[in-house]
Amino acid sequence: MADNLRDVEKRVSEMFAAYLDNDIEITTSLDLLEDVALASVQVMEVIVGIDDHYDVVIELDALASVRTIGQLALIVESKLADG
């Protein structure tokens, strides 16, 4: 059974949680550029983790417009729907 958007949002949030301070509330609207200061290598580690977990490939150009966890989850969900 394919993951729905809510499942993807939850998993992506969990992956980012490993890199964030405990006092940061993780929501789908969390702005990865404004609200947290992750190093680019940390973001890429999460992307690789997502690629591996869902067996998808997220192209770097698709990430250019991503600012929130919710936006990233939408990309993942779209990749899953495309099969």
C-alpha cells in the first residue's frame, strides 16, 4: 500500500528531527531556511535518507523551490504516486 501524504509528512519530519534542537516544533510549515539553520550536508543526508527509504530519486533542481517540510513531502508523495 502506498504511503499517503500524511504518512510521508510524518516520516520526513522524523528524518529532519534528528538534526534539530528539541525545542523546535516540527510542523509541515517549518521553514527549513528561516526557522532552522541546517548545513547543506545535513539537508543532503536527509534527502539521501528519503531516497533510500522510499526508493525514489529526488532531483536537485526539484529542491530549489522547497522551503518547508510540507513542500518536500509533496514532492516525495508525487514521486510515489508516479510509481
